[in-house]
Amino acid sequence: MALILPAIYGYIAQPTDNSTPFTLDHCRKQLTAVDRDLGAAFYNGTEIEPLVATRAAVIDKLLRRVWHHIFADQWHDAALLAVGGYGRGELHPRSDIDLLLLLDKPLTAIQTAQIEQFITHLWDLGLDIGHSVRTLDECVQLADEDITVATNLMESRLLCGSTILFDTIRERTSRDHIWPGDAFFQAKCDEQRQRYRKYNDTAYNLEPNIKEGPGGLRDIQTIGWVAKRHFGAERLEDLVVHQFLTDDELNSLLAGQCFLWRVRYALHLLTQRKEERLLFDYQRKLASHFGYQDNADSLAVEQFMKEYFRTITELQRLNEMLLQLFQEEFLGSNSRHPPVKVNKRFQNNNGYLEVVHEKIFSRYPFALMELFLLLANHKEFRGVRAGTIRLIRSHLHLINDKFRNDIRNRSLFIEIFRQPVGITHTLRKMNRYGVLAAYIPPFARIVGQMQHDLFHAYTVDEHTLRVIRRIRMLTVAEEGEKYPLWRDLLQRLPKPELLYIAALFHDIGKGHGGNHSEIGAAMAATFCQHHHLSSYDSRLVEWLVRQHLLMSTTAQRRDTSDPEIIAEFATEVGDENYLNYLYLLTVSDIRATSPTIWNEWKGSLLLTLFYASQNALRRGLSNPLTQQELINSSRHEAELLLLKQGDSAEAIATLWQRFQPDYFLRYTVSEICWQSHALLNSTAIRPDPATSMVNILQEGRGGTAVFIYTPLRDGLFTGVTATLDQLCLNIVDARIHNTRDGWTVDTYIILEADGNPIRQTGRFAEIEAR
């Protein structure tokens, strides 16, 4: 390292005394030069560990100089401690420099002024200081109450001042006095669960947090904290000696930390601030910095984010397994009852599934698949025992072509999809432990693959499992009651497992470039044949994968009031059974794309297409409705409703004579009814420009319907859309109908900015007034 950064190490090596006159300007220039040289070294490919350690060493040196300048040798009962990440000797370009000024007794007025001067000097140098000033007793009391304070002290370093005071605080806040191993472990697990909830319990966020998000740097630190607290270790490497980590696990943790450090370091240099979020705007620039290039299959930014997500996925796997292992093996919290055998290969160890001995997978490779079927079959299992997870990971090499061709494994895998409960939970475990990617090699190519757009909030593999989860949720009472049609359709499917298999494969082609629907359909067909599904079932799954976008694109991009569009779609679908499968796959696919993309408007479009296609299929594809039949049917039904509301047949006929035939095609019967009723009960039906009207229906086709009746004039459409935009309303549909006598009958479906229909009454008046 000294050969790489000689100037910086020369600065560090300078003595901390008053041999060199102290000036803020001199220190500021040295710090600027150091940051410049470290940045240049990073961009030139210097390894990340010495860069992070070097900046900490530079700040150590600088703080000691400022301390000596302010306090000289006056204080013998105070100590300056580095805590937090800085306490571990790790500093990124814009990381906080966390300090604790520890005192033996309360401050005097003179000492208070000196400390203020010390901190002010650090701020004047441009350092991001986080500091606290506490007496020894105050510090111990706070550490006893707050796990974060205790953790910071556990990794503290003495920078200046009293060694005795530092040794005392380390002793009085050790596990022998506060936060013993089991209490510390539980508090850190609770802390992690709360942190995960802030990120929706997933590592696969579109703009992840490198430090705090699931699988981020905090996950590595949590492993270290609980183990170091228990064993009294100082470094992760020491945990191998204590037989908590294997060499492979240590290497995985260090490799993951190295990757995340590089990303974090680059992000700080790019933004010139303490930025921990990998925001959308930064991802392309970082991909370019790290040397990724666009190719025929994927963008450079997608390649970079794929490596990122695969890294944090592996770190999250290790975090889960190692924390569970620590609880089981070192805290002994699951050793209250002897294991109960499940079969010859597995046993129930206090609610966790585990192998009966460590040679099971090498002797019986099919047990790698059997384990997951048992997990789905037995609701009493809380999960897989950590030692068994470790064995699964070390035996993944056994999942090869011989394993995939074994009829036992094929049967076991298909059987998982036929279970009444536990499918999503089981598939998530298979994905987390690497089994799903090993058993279905094309699935391995979508693990961690992000789609760089504003619609897909998750990686392809995470999205895929969320689609299956969305389908499975319909079997839960609360969700089923909320969406009774979807629940009833799912219950009527002859083989629900075919829907789950189609969901598993619907996006799998995205790992290969080209038309992912066609590629995925071919893969699904091969899978179904390999797993001995019938010809009919195989064709259905293949068709669903190939056409999984058909219903959403037809509903959202084509005019479903046109009978020819409906006939074309129904012909492609072919029969009602296929329609039911496709509809459930489509709504689940959209709802699993991101937490915000689904709304009532999309649901309305799909439902309209579903019912229209269902009617067409029941009527018969060889006997489609003509436009005139649809017009006559809509007029007749709407007239009956209007007559019930007291409108006269003569007035209805007079009004409708002014409308073009396509009006009765483009609007539903209920829309024709409420619009006609509004006009018939208003003076606006007289051709007088002063009697234009605006009518708002709170619910209309999944949004709020704004009905406008006014004389036709140039710029009308532009004026209306601009006005709605100024009101921060989102127009999702506009239907414009010009009457025979120069008026226009327009309906706009609008949503609030959050994607919901308008709920507040006052908002209606505001829109009408505009």
C-alpha cells in the first residue's frame, strides 16, 4: 500500500506533536490532497480495503493534531474514541466520522469551551462529524438502555487521551456487565427485522440502500456483532477459529463486503455526499465506471445491477443462515426437546426440519428435493435447521443432469405445485438456498436480473415468485373476499398447478435476449414434457407463457368496445378454460410488477375484456355479434333503464337521434343511461352554447368519469386535457363523440396522482368550476 500511496503514507507517518505549526488552512489543504489522491487511486483500480483503511488512518492523524492543538497535555481524565464504522477503521469518502468524548467527571465551563472549539475546528475542516460528550457513568447507563450505543462502544478505538478510561468503558460495557450474548442477539435480530420492514422485507428494490437494505452492509455487520459479542472476537476472520464460520462462508462475506464497498465508495465520489441509496439516476454512471458495456442481450446497467442483486442475495442468505446457526448451536435455544423422526432421512428438531446425519445428501441426492416437499407438507415446520441449510449449499453440485433426469426428483418437484398450502413459501426457500436455479438452469439466468425501467420494481426472479404468491393469496379468506371473482375462477380451474408452472416460466426467457415470451414458451414446453405432463396440459402451459402479455396489451392498448377486437382476442384464446387461466395469470402478473402499478382502472379494463370474451366464446366463435346487433342491444337495455327512472320514450328517441351509431358501441349500457339521464334532465339538450354542462360520476370504469356536453369548437380537447393536468389529475381514457348537429359528448376517466379515483367531494366542485 505504501508503494501505491506514498504521499498519503508520508503524511500519516508525520509525528503528532507541535514540531509543525498547526493551522486550519494547512490541515485543510492536506485533507484535500489526501481525498484527491485516494479518489485517483480508486479510479486507477487500487483495491478497496486499503483505501477505506487509509482514509480512517488519515482522519486519525488529523484528529490527533487538532486534539493536541486544543488540549495539549491539560486533560488526563478524558478520552477521544472513534465509534461506529470509524471505530472499525473503515471510512468512505463522505461517511460520518463518529466520535465519543469520554469524561471521568462532568465538564467545567472552561472544558466546555475547549470542546466547542475542538468540534468547530473539525467542522471548519469540512469533516462530517457525529459526536457525543458523556461521562463514564452516563455512557454505561445509556449503553445499558440502548443496543445501538452498546454496539458502537463494542467496536470503539482510542484516538487520544486516557487509556485507563478507555479500558474501563470497554470493561463496564462488556457482555459480563450489560447485554449478555443471548439478550444482545435477540435485540440485534429485532433491530434487523425493523430495518427490513422499512424496505418492504425484500432486497430487490428498484433503488436499493447499500448500507441498510436487506443483504446490504448492515447484514454483514450484524453477523459480526452477535458473534464477536459472544466469542470476544475482534475481526470476522477470528470467527473461523471459533468454528462459527467456514472458510468458504468467510470468503463469501468478505467478497460481498468488498463489492459493496466499491459501489459505496464510487457512489460517494459521484455524489460528493454521504449517499447510501443506489438511485436510478446513478446506476448507469456506476455501470460505466465499473466497465460494463451494452450487448445484444442486456444493457450495461442491467449487467451491473444483476451482479449487485446477486451479491446482496448471497449476503442475505448467509445472514439468515448464520444468525439461525448462532441461535441453534451457541445459544442452545432450540435444544429443549429431542428430535422427532419424520422419515429415514429427516427429523423435526424443535420445529425445524433437519437431516438425520450429515451424509444424507451425498448418499441420497433426491433428498435435496424431498426436503422441500416435506416443508410444504408440514405446516408445523418453522423452517430448515441452519446446519441443514449449510449442507444444502455445500451439496448443490449434486443437482446435475443425472439428478434432473431422476424420476423421483421430477415427481417430487411437480408435487410441490399440487400442495394445498405452502407453495410460495417453499419456492422462496428453494430460490434462497440456490436449489431452484440449480434444478432449472434457465432460472439461474434471471436470478438477480433487474429490468431498468420505472415499471418493474423487482428482479425477474423476485417478480416471478411474487406472481405465484399473488395467485396463492386468493386462497386466503381475506384476499378471496376482496376479489371474489378471482377466487371463484381459481377454485374452478381443473388443475391450478398448471397456472403456477406457467407463472414460474412466464418471464424466464428474459435471461436469454430476444422475444422472452417465445423463448420462455419453448422452455416451458420442454419442462412439461420432461416432467411427463399430458399433451393437453403441456400445450396449455406453453400457450400461457407465450401469450401472457396478450390480455393486458389488448385491454390497455386496443378498443375493446369494437366487436372485431373482441372476436379476434376470443379466437386467439379459443375456449373459456384458457380464458380463465390467462385472466388470473394477467392480473397476478400486473399486481406483482410493483406495489403501485395496479389500480381500479386497469382492473376495469381487464374485467371488461374478460366478460366480453367470455360472452363471445359462449355465443360461439363462428357466430360473432355484428356491430348493429350490439348497437340495438345497448339501446334497448339503456332505454328500459331510463324508462324506469321516469324519462319518456319520446324524449329518449329525440336525444338519441342526434347521436352517431358509434356512441352506442363505445359506451356501456350504464354509461349511456347516466349520461342520457343527465342530458334529459338538463336544459343543455337545447342547442344553446350558454347551456353547456359538466357532470361528474364518482366511479366509472375504475376511475372518476367527467362527462362534458358542449358545442364543438377548435382547441376544445387541448383545453380540457390541459385543465385536468393543471389540477394534477391523470387522464387514463378519453372518449370523444360528436353529435350530428355540432355538439360534442365527451367522457374523460381520471385518477388522482396516486392512481386512485377521486374521493373528496370538494374536488368535484373544483373540477366543475375549472
